[in-house]
Amino acid sequence: TQCEILSDFFKQTKLNINLLDLDNDKTVYDALSSDELLPYGLYQISADCMLKVVKKVKPKNIYELCDINACSRPGALDYVDGYVKNEQECPHPLFKDILSSSRNYCLYQEQMMQMLVAVGFTLDESEICRKIVGKKLVKEVEEWKEKIYTKVKENKLPVKVADVLWKILNDIAKYSFNRSHSFGVSYLGALTTKCKYEYPLEFYTACLRATNKLPNPVEE
């Protein structure tokens, strides 16, 4: 497992994981931006779908890698090409502060919640909607169309706001990622990339031990 690999790796190298800054590490993002990227052993990045997105986006920092994780989920895959071009305009000024950090795409459940709150829903109501999306309950998402248009009308907002919000919610109905989860996954992806590309001998040794192809290291 990944935990076994990393535990073995850090025993071999004696590195202090708490001192690693993976936000903008040159080794990590040069590797992930390379056409020669070798995905074996890279957490989640080795999965076919995510690998394709990584190769298209070529992340330069942990935030872009986090967006890649979110783009690799069913509700956001259609956003990938637009995300790469980075030409998307915010669909409505009301949502500018919410969407600007992800190139004006709604990639995360938390962003969807913020958008619902922005048009007048309570946090509790937006959390109900988030759970529906998180559980891929597409039919229950459809029930929110009328709620959105009604809420927008009640708060005397332009109907364009309802159009935008409903389209986004409908787009991500098949599932969008939780941002905190995405950062956790991205951190492990960046960490395994650093381990592999800066310490290949120790990394591959740990991988082989984890698959029982080499004996376990002797405990000191």
C-alpha cells in the first residue's frame, strides 16, 4: 500500500516529512509538467483518467494539482480543455470571488455551497445540496431547479443568476470533489513524485518491498 511504501521510504532516507515544502517544489512540478512523466507509484496520478488530465494541464504548483484532482471527477471532466486554455470568464459577477481561484470553473463542492448561499440559501440548505451531489443522487439534484429559480426571484436577483447556478449544479450532479479531500490527495501525489524523482533507488526499493518482491528492511 501507499502507506507502506512511504513509511519504508522515509526509514531509508531519514528525511523529515515536516520539512518538505511541496507547494512549489521544482522537482515535483518539472516532473509533472514533463512529456516524459512516468506515472508508476505516483499516488492517484498513475490512474489513467487523472494521468491524462495531468498531461494536459501540466501543473506548476499544488493548487493546480488540486484542481486537476477535481477535474478528474465525473462532474468536472468536461471542464478540462477550458481549464487548460484559461479563457473562461466568470459566468456572473455575483460569483466572481467564489470561482476566480479555479479559473472560473466550479470544481469543488464548497464552491457550489458558496454559490447557493450567495443567492439566499442558508448554510444548512446548501449542505443538504452538497450531500446530494456527493452521493451522486442525480434525480434529487433535479428537484433543486425550481428551488433555485424561486430563491433568486424571492431575492430580486436577475434570472441570469438562476440560469448560471442551475447549469453549474446540473453539470456537477454526477459528482464533484470536496476541496479539502482534493488537497489531501494532491499532497500525496506531490509527495510521491518528489520521492520518486529525487530518490529513485529508495523509492523503487520501497515499492518492491510493498509488493513482496524484496524482503522487508531489518528494523533497527
